[in-house]
Amino acid sequence: MMDLYLLSKYRTSLMGIAALFIIICHAPVYGVELPHYVRMLFVWGNIGVDMFLFLSGLGCFYSLSHYKQKKCNWILKRYKRIAIPYIIIQVVFLAYFVCCSDFRLSSWLLEFSTISFWTNHTGCWYIAFLIPVYAIAPFMFVCLKTQDRYRHIVFFVLLVLTIVIVNTGNVDVKDNTSILYNIKWAFKRFPGFLLGMYLAPYILSKKKIHIVKLLGMTAIGFLLFNTVFSSVYGWWLYVPLICLVCSYFVKWLLDETVINSFLKWMGGASLESYVTNIQTKAIMPSIMSSFSDKPLLYGHYFDYTLVIILGLFLTYYSHNLSKLIAQKI
């Protein structure tokens, strides 16, 4: 039997693992030359986003169940958690863009506001996506906090509605300038957040599930989303199994180990690590352009290593500054 409560107990460490997965999956996007099978393995790190959404859904359900004030205040509180580190990091990189690039204030404002994702598929898409997700989270909570026999039905209806709406129309043709396309592109991952909110009561009540049952449900989902529903995004189906396996790994590490301490830190600063990785990845080619013909940069191993190191450095300081500002506000 696998203890579902471990997903809550080690939630921060799991978010740290998800953050590392994201950094790994960005390596092929950056252009790091990898053997085919290694590249495919790194691309699978993209499931870290679905882990984030699943764990965020779990955290939001728990937070909302204990929140006694108006739900609009809860939404504003969540936005503050996003906005403070996001603004700090964007301002830091603004200095570079102004001094060292073809800076256009209008373009920067569009990206800073996250509007550029919805209109042109650029910028920090995950930040843009969290804004509407947190806005509708209280409604999802009200729908899913009902009794068990109704919760299953409500979850199934919401899940089917999401999948149908996202996959209505021609979603195979990539049009980055289409707002509708970008909405569908982002919300195809919303089922992961919904799944986290749905499972939250079972996780928090310390329910257990047999490994065979979990593997069976995952296998059925894999077959359905690779045959009958092959055009539908279904990676979120694998997240509970992956998170549970990772939680047992974290449990095995024990709390006092250096590795688990690092995972906890990465989990607490996961938003900062995502934004700094995106921005550092964007500016590194221009920084290294004068050395592009040097053997050291062949394959982009060295410069992407610098992206990771510089990103973690900025993550550390932006996270500490964010906590300090949040305490003052």
C-alpha cells in the first residue's frame, strides 16, 4: 500500500524535484546537443510543469479549506506571492535589456504584463497561466468540496468539459499569434491542477492506495491517451504515480540530508527558479556571442551550465528578497 499523505508531507520537496525537471527539459530547447534517447528523456522533464500544477491544486484546496475571509482576498494573496518575486527578477533583467540589447519599452511591457504570451506565445507562460487558474480556484474548490459520491461526478464533468473545450476546433495548427490557440495550449494542462484539487481530501485524510491499483489506472490512462484520445494531452495522468514514487525517494533521503534540504529550498523558490532560468536562458546567447566559435561552446554544454549556475544564484537572492518584502507588506 502507498501512503497518499506523503504527497502532502513532502510537497515542498516534490516541487523542488519538479523545478529540477523543468531546468533539465529546457536544455534541449536551449540547443544543448544530446543523443536522441537522452534528448527524449530530458524532454520528459517537461512533466515537471504538470507536477507543479498537481501540487498547486493540492495546496490550493488545503489553503481554501482553512481560509475564513472573502475568497477575493485569497486570490489577491496568491497574486502577491507571484508578483513580488516576478517583479524583482524582471527588474533585474530590465537593466541588462536596456544596456545591452535592442530595448523597446512597449515590447518589454507586453512581456512583463504576460500579455505577450496570450498574443504571441512569448515570455513566462506559466506565470501568465497561473493568473486565471488562481482566479477560478475558489470556484473549483466549491464544486469539489462536496461529499465523496458527488465529488467523483463533479470532477468527471469538469474534466470532460475542460478536455472538450480545449480540443474543440483545429488545435493541431500552431498559430502563436492566435489568442485562442494560446489559451487552448495553456489550458490543456489544467486537468493536472483539477486532479490535485480532486485528490486533496483523500491525500489530507491519509488514505492509502495499492500500488497495483495505481499502476493499473495509470496504464489504462496511458492506453486511452495514446490510442483513442491520441490528440489529447494526457501527461497529467502520470503525475500521481511519479509524485508518489518521488515522495518515497524523499522519505528515504530523510529530512536532515543535504540533498533533501536542497530540494526543500528549490521547492520554496520554485517560481523564482523558473523565471530566472527562462530569463537567463534568453540573454546567455548574446553574452556568449563573441565566443561562439570557441570549442568550449560546442554543443552548448558549457553555456547552459552557466545558465543553471547563474539562474540558481539569482534564485537564491531574489527568493530571500521576496520573503523580506512580503513580510513588510
